[in-house]
Amino acid sequence: MSRVCEICGKGRQLGHQVSHANNKSRKIWLPNLQQIRTTDDKGNTTRKRVCTRCIRSNRVHKPA
């Protein structure tokens, strides 16, 4: 199960976590994915892993 949004394709981001002493260690930021039920144009319902940004911007149509 990949940690990628099925709508926009947002995935993990890599970078450094920098301490107060300027020590750097690898850090991974994961998107906030939620598994929700969606409807397509034909009225079928499926489950998708979608980021919260797509849910808030109404890119996903939820069933009634």
C-alpha cells in the first residue's frame, strides 16, 4: 500500500532534520492520507486513499 494520493499524486518528501547544534539527519514527511469512499461518473462507489487537501478542495465526490 503506497503512501501516495490517488488524485493529485502527492507523496513523501525528503529532507534534513536540523538540530540546534546544526547536526543533520535524514527526515521524511508523509502526506496526510485518508481512506474514503468516492463516487465516479457512473455512480459506482470505490475506496481511495486521498490527501486532505484534495478532500477540502472538493476534488473528490463523496456518496450521499
